Amino acid sequence: MKVLKTAVAPGVQYVPFVRNIVGIFGFVSASAASLKRNFRNEGIAGCVVLYVGGMAELFQSSRDEERLYLSKRKGFIKLALREGVEVFPVYFFGNTSALSILKGPLLTFLSRRLQISVTIIWGRFGLPIPRDDKIMCVIGRPLGIPHIENPSDADVNRWHSKYCSEVKRIFDKYKEKAPLYKNKELYIT
């Protein structure tokens, strides 16, 4: 059985034990070079899940509001245009309620410097066990990304805007089906 790979921060490969765990589960580096290598594979082997917001998003979201750190994250669209690979907007309802994270300026600073998330997580019973909240994954429409070897800033902005609009559409359409999200708004920063 082939498994869809998930991209992780390149800095993870330098953390003892964590890099071994990441390797066991088939995670790949989120670097452009690594993603390009993966795109050359046929079928599902060439697909990669990429959490675009990364660490910044982790420290911005909470159980009370949904924030996607997307406004300045356009490199994934530029790469998709250059490589001619499709992009499917996806939204996971429940990610920000299943676990809580310790936040603060020092942890944010360390995470940026080390290029990996440095924090403490907790959920049920104060342990790193997810709460029993409903988690739902919604996959949006493919964007129809064309192959443009040297995309202009206008090309990148156009397709990035389309991506953000589709993420917002699926959030607004499906939030009623996730009990904790009915009254939440999605902020794209």
C-alpha cells in the first residue's frame, strides 16, 4: 500500500531521535529540492501533503479562532507552476482543538531560529493525547495549475489568490459540520 507523504521542516533532520521517527513514517523535507524530487514519481508516490503555514500558523491559531499564515507564503504556488503539478486546497477542522500548545515570544523565537516547532503540547488529561473532538478533512477543488517554467509575480499572485479563495470557500461551506467551528471565522494573515 502506498502512503501519501507529508513534508516537514528541513530543520527536523538535524534533531536527534526526531529525524529517526520522521524517517519511519515516510515524511520528506519541505525544501524545494526535496519536493521536486518527489514530484518526479508517478501517481500517489509523486504527491506530497504540505502544511503551508508551518510554525507561524502553529503559534497564531487557538481553540477560539482559526488563522492561516498564507499571505506571504507563495513559494509553494511558484514551485507548482514551475513543475506543472496540481494543487488541492485542504482544510483540517479540529487541528486547533485536538491539542493545545504552549505559546510565547521565546518559543516563537526559538522555533524560527531552529526551524522546527519548539513547544509543549497537551490535550486530554493534560497529556499529549488528542482531545476527543471531531476532526474532519475537506479537500477542495483542484486549482488547475498550468505549467509555466518562469512564472511572473502576477502569475504567482493570481494562483495564490485562487488558492486562498478556495480554502476560505471550503472553510465557510463545511464549518457547520464541525461542532466547534460553527461560530468561528477564518483569518488569512
